[in-house]
Amino acid sequence: MIDICCIGTLGDLINPLTRTIIVERDTPEGNEFVKDEFYIREWKNLEGSYFLSLPSGTLVGVRGRMEVDKKIGPVIVLEQLTPLTSFRKM
């Protein structure tokens, strides 16, 4: 099992239980950033959860583990989520 901790921006839903997270990292030269995109889902697999209801573009801190889904490949299984972007519905 591989443990994952990262900060990234939530992306679009891929299916009712899975969405993407975009994580920026710097290049070895340190002069630019590269965006990596990962699939992420909750360990409980509940449709309509708080994690799935957050809007795309929300900055979050996540902790989880890496697993392999037979259909989509590597996926982060979310164990802890901390929204870092403040947003309000007006």
C-alpha cells in the first residue's frame, strides 16, 4: 500500500464516485510547474458525499492510499480531506 499526501485542485467528475485532482509540481530545474492529474474517490463510495459536492476548482489537502481500479487504473482512495479554499453560496 502506498500512502499519499498532497495539495491540489479538484477537477471534474469522471463517474458518480470518482473525480480528478490536479497537483502542481516544479521541474528539476525549478523554473516552471507541471500539472499532474490523478483520479480520486472516497473509501466509503457514497454518491452525493461532501467530497463529491465540492465545486471544481476547490483547493484541497488530501491524505489517502493508492489503489488500482480495474477500469480506470491508479486511483487515490481518500481517507482525509481538508478544503483550503473558502467558498460560500450566495
